Amino acid sequence: MKPFPWNAAMRFGLGVLRLPPRDFWAMTPRELASAWSALVGERAGPMGRRELDELMERFPDGQ
């Protein structure tokens, strides 16, 4: 397992995104990765049927 790339993460979060240190350190690695993918245009891919079914169950349309 590779160690987390803290130097690169700090350069991106503090330097590129210009987050205040308080906000950077409050982020999860997943949130930081999401910001990175939004900036470079990567997509996680389409939602699968199971995820859609779970969302529909959690947030049903009105009666």
C-alpha cells in the first residue's frame, strides 16, 4: 500500500484550489479527489442500477 500523497494534496488544495488551511484539513480524501476530478474533467462513470434503486427508495417521488 502506498502512503497518501500529502505533499501533492496540500499543493492542490492550498495552492490550486486556494482553500484556507482550516477548510483543507476539514476535507476528506474523497472530497479532495472529487474536487480534483471536477477540475481535470474525469468522470467516475454512470450510476449503476443498484445505486439508482437505492436512491429511488431513499427519495421516492410524491404520492
